[in-house]
Amino acid sequence: MIIEPKIRNNICLTAHPTGCARQVADQIEYVRKRGAMKSAAGLPSRALIVGSSNGYGLASRIVAAYGCRAATVGVAFERPGSNDQGRDKVGTAGWYNDQAFLKRAAADGLGAWSLNGDAFSREVKDEAIELIRRNLGPVDLLIYSIASPRRLDPVTGTIHSSVIKPIGKPYVSPSLDFLTGVVSETRAEPAVSQQEIDDTVKVMGGEDWKLWVEALQREGLLAENATSVAFSYIGPSFTAPIYRDGTIGRAKEHLEETARQIHSVLSRHGGRALVSVNKALVTRASAVIPAVPLYIAILYRVMKEKGLHEACIQQMDRLFRDFLYVDSPLRVDSEGRVRLDDLEMREDVQSEVARRWGKAATDTIQQLADVEGFRSEYLNYHGFGVRGIDYRAEVDPRGA
Ligand code: NAD
């Protein structure tokens, strides 16, 4: 079939298998060109990545495999492409990314296994544990990189939905339609109840990360000196009401507090747990948060002009090479977090973004922001607009 982008309400409903595979290959190439990593303290050799099929999780899996030659197990929740009785169904980008990664890893002699299912569930944790026991032995790296709108609590059977809302009062800000380039005012209403905040913390806070750590420990499948990392975000003051001071910010505070709790347990055996605060990037989620596409489009333009722009793979490569596996003490901020958002948050970057933010309007936006960069990265994330791909060619929706 011929697969084209189908976008409704800033959500892309299709993905292109060959384009996704090329994106994965490009990320692998980036890490290979940077060369094999070295560390006297040792590199990870067996890694579990929860949320491994896209964004930061996929990039960290690629760095673990191609920078450290680690065997990897990935867990993700994706819709497979299919062709049942001649009816084609397109899969999600993460499905095609995962297939492409497994195929490349096998060709390159790297151990790699993936599970497709709900990481919040007991069943998937049990399956992952069985797979690790059979094929790997204790993991020395656990990356937790889930971005999900909902979670079925395995104990109570309740479904919790996360919301991205301000707390206390509405958030009114300019916002960008990245498909049309129109800037208009948007108003996000505050969370209506404590329940909405608690639900968001349930989904995007640290509870499930801790359950993964405990499940692995119980089975003796977390190495003594293991490192575990989850990802957070802070951002500028003008998006704070919708992000860091909003419902999702509460979840990130919980995640960061969970890192301290996990760390206090793992550090008794020479291990560690930490949160890395990453840069704002175009992904499925960031495209639908009010004001965030406008912020990212301006940020990209400013960072590109200053030669500072990074995507997921550059961020994860830097996390491993400059922070996690160096022969000097881990560099963290006063809260114990790695700050991969250091370049985004640089004073000169933020003051220029703030200046442009104040001037953003439909007739000025093309001079102020990288709207095209946002749009093309969004399409690339789904395997479209990727260099060298013939989109008129028939592809099998089942992928590789
Ligand atoms: P993404 O949407 O690109 O990837 C999310 C991954 O989670 C996918 O592999 C998906 O399959 C998996 N997933 C979702 N629900 C699942 C479930 N129930 N079971 C198993 N897997 C599931 O997301 P991302 O932007 O890379 O975000 C990952 C983490 O990084 C999140 O914690 C996010 O808050 C954080 N972060 C993102 C940004 C950004 O700008 N994108 C910045 C800083 C931090």
C-alpha cells in the first residue's frame, strides 16, 4: 500500500515503515560515528529500556547497544501493522522503529529482545523478567521512559488518565498551529479537582518505575551496581503554568522524589538511580500540549542559530558519554538531577526565546521561529519527509 501522513487535531494517525527504519538507521549511524565508548568504571552490558520504541527511550537503547555494545530488552506499547485477509492496517511509528532496531541489532551481532504490551501491567513485568532470566541475566541499566495518557492500576483495576492542565487558574498564552503557521491565543482551563492531579501523578509519576525496580530486585535480576534513569522536564517560566507548575509538573516532582527513594536502596549495593532533565523536543506528546509547539519552534530557531540544537539521539549520547559513564563523579544539580537541558536553559538562549515569545504573531512567526523545523521533525517522527525515501512506492504495512 501507499502510506501518507494523515493528521487530525495535531495527531498523526499513520506512520511509514521505511521512513521509520531510515530514522533508526540514522540514529545508529550517529552513535557509531561518535565511536565506541570507554570507561574505566565499566559500561552497561545488559540494559532494560521501558518505553523503548520512540523518542528518548529508543535513542537511549541505540546508545546502550551501539555505544556500549550492551544487549538490550525493550518494552513498548505499539499498534502493529497488519494485513488480515487482504485488509491493510498501518502500525504506529514505534512499531516500525522497534522492528527496524531488532533487525539491525541482529545483523550487527547485538543481543536484542522486545516486548509489545502494557508495561504498567503485572503480566508484562512477568514476561520481561522471564525473558531477561532466560537470555540475559541481571541488568545493569534500567531506563524508564514511558509517556502515556493512561494507566490501568494493576492492584485496584482502576484506569487513571493523565491531564495536562494548569493548577488553580486558567493558562492563557499564544499558541502555534504548526501545520498552518497560524498563531492565536489559547486558554487552558485549570484542573477541576485534586483527583485530576492525583491521576496524572499515578500515570506519569514514579510509582511504576519503582515497581519495575522492585520486581527485578525480587527476582535477583538487577545487578548490584545497576544504574536506573528516568526523564523529566522543567522548561521556562512562561510555559510553567501548563507544565512544571501544572498537573504534569506534579507528576515530574513525584518522579524525582521516587528517584531519591530508589537511589537510597540501590546505593547500598553500589548502584544509583537518578532523573535526567532533558531538552524539549518534538514528539507525539509535545505536539498536543498548549503553547509547547510555539515554545519549541522558537527554541529550535534560537538554538540552531547558535549552533546548539540537539535531537533525542544527541541528548542520549551526551547522557551516556558525558554524565553516566565517565571516570569522574556524576555531575548533578542541587536536587541530584542530571541537566541535559543545560543548553536549552542557558541565559542567552532563554532571554532570546522570551523576547521572541513576546512578539509571536501569525505575520511575524516565520522570522521568529523554526515552524518548518517543527513540522518536518513531527513528520520525521512518524517516518514521513525522510530524506531518500520514495513515498510513492508500495510498502508492506506489516513492516520489516
Ligand atoms: P514518546 O511518546 O516518544 O515515547 C514513549 C514511549 O513509551 C514509547 O516507546 C511507547 O511505546 C511507550 N509507552 C507508552 N505507554 C506505554 C505502556 N503502557 N506500556 C509500555 N510502553 C508504553 O515519549 P518521549 O517524549 O520520548 O518521552 C519519554 C520520557 O521523556 C517521558 O517521561 C517524558 O516526560 C520525558 N521527556 C520528554 C521531553 C520531550 O520534549 N519530548 C522532554 C523531557 C523529558
